[in-house]
Amino acid sequence: MDAATVVGAGFAGSVVARELADAGYKVLVVDKRSHIGGNAYDCVDRHGVLIHQYGPHIFHTNSARVLRWLSRFTDWRFYEHRVLAKVGEKLLPIPINRTTINQLYELDLDEAGVEEFIEARRESREIKSSLDVVLNSVGADLCSKFFEGYTRKQWGIELSELAPGVAARIPTRTNDDDRYFTDTYQVMPAAGYTSMFGRMLDHENITVRLQTDFKSLDAAERVGKLVYTGPIDEYFGHRHGPLPYRSLRFEHRHYPDAELTQPVGTVNYPNDHDYTRITEFKHLTGQVAKGSSVVFEHPQADGEPFYPIPRPDNQLLYEKYAALAEKEADVFFVGRLAQYRYYNMDQVVAAALTTAQTILGRR
């Protein structure tokens, strides 16, 4: 029987493991953590509220293929995420829209008026960084109020040092659409992510070993193809030096007497405090429970890697590791950390499906 060892029980590893298991492979999945689901892991806290342990995970996609594949393992709850940003004493919709402009500047513009207002403030620039993207989109004042401080906290660098693609992820609107995402499919796993992963990995050909470091496996345990979803530089012993990642510290709080503490799922704090945002989980899950649980996100340089830092020099360093990866026989690198890409969850699923088809020789 064909066999594979998969390092990581998050989206990338679990999707590949299931695809290979369905094709008849015997699959061993190992993960350093004590749970499946990777960063999408959710659980009921001691107050009875379903929380996302590693910050909010909002599923959205334009890919019917990805949604259809995941739907084998979960029912869905419709959910459109909304975010407000605290600027001064006001809570304003982000992405910037007509409501944002009118409330921030105490105006009463229609869509055409908002378009003219923004057009008059845009700075035409050659796009080399996220700063150029934002200034080209909304101008200096909105940039300073919504983007500069948030970027400095989130990434530990200035907008001018960040690759253009990061800021390009956030649109600017002239209408009142206050949805954070506009994807065709915006849903949440009805019973939570961990339940979905549990069903994904529930296969007679899959063995899951938690609290297991891949490096601790001996030759007899590591069999067949290797699918690696961890940091690519760590796999190669940081041969070319460590790739920079951004980490997070999560501060979970519970408010026993509050039904809800925020008007929307997430409130951003671009200019105040050392945290970037607060997310309230009952908005996301629709759970009916006593009290409310939230999480404060504190970005930091040290700690577990969560985000590749999109900068040109980091990409050049990654390409050195990618060249090493190309020479590895029967080793496949997939996921945010292994491919050093700022993937959304649906993009990780799509990449994992492609990797599985490559292993199976069907691509």
C-alpha cells in the first residue's frame, strides 16, 4: 500500500491527508500541538462559549470547488463579517465606504460625491509598496487614520516597507456596503472548525499523532511521501538564515453579564492601544449562550509563526529555500508557512488539493 507522512494537522495537512487516504494511501499525520485544526482550532471555553483559540477565522471563497469539497465534512452557517475601526471616538466601517466618509468628516455625500471626495485626495504614485497602494487609493489623511498605525502594529514595519499586495486586499467603496468580504460564499462551519477537521481526519487509512515533533520520528515511522506544512526555513535547518514571521499573543476575556459587547464581530484599533483588534465570537458563530467571550490580538516579533511578512527581500530569501525544496525527492511543501504566502483559508485548501493531485499523478 502507498504511504505518506503529513506534518501538520491544519488545513493544508488535513486536506492532503484526506485526499490521499481516499485514494488508498496509508497516512500518518503528526502535529506538535495537542489538537487538530491548526490555527483554525476552535473549542468551548470554560464559560461555555465557542471561541477561536488563535484569533478569528472567517471562511469566505469564490471557489465552488473548495466549498463543495469542504461540505463533505460540515454543514454551514451563513455569515457576513463586518468590521469597525475606532478612529478618535468614532466607530467607522472598514473597508472605507460612503458611511465611513460621511461620519468621519460629518458630510452627507451621495455615491458620486464620495467618489469625487476620494478622487480629489488620491495621490498618483508608482506602485512599489503598500503605502503607494493606499495613497493612490484614498490619500494621506485616510491613510494615516486607518492604515499606518495598524500596519506598524500588525507587521512591525511601515506601510512603505510592506509589499503592495497586502494593502490591495482591502478595497475602497463609494456605496454603503459594509461587508468586510464580498466573496460569493461567506459561511462558517455550523458545528465549528474542529468538528469539521475531526470528520476530515476520520478515515481508516489515517492515523493522527498529536504532541509529536516531526523531527522525533525515526526512519521506520516516517514512510512514503512527505507532505510538510511547517516553516520551510525550519525544515532546512535555517540554512540560508531564518525567514521573518510575525507572531501574535491572544488575550481571551469573558464578560459574564453581557449578551454582546460590540456591535459587530471585529473592532479594529489602528491608532490606540498595543492590540490591533478585538473579536467577539458570538457574532461569528451565532451561538446562544450566557455571557460573551472576546479575544484581543497583540502582534509581536517573537513566538509561534503566524504570518509570513510580505517584503521583497523576504521573498528573495524564500526563493532560496524554494530552490532547495525543488531538489527534495518525494517531499511536498504546502501552506502559509511552507510556501511563505499570505494565504486565506480557501487558498490553502485549493493549494492542498493541487498538491494531493500532484502526488497522485492526476494533475
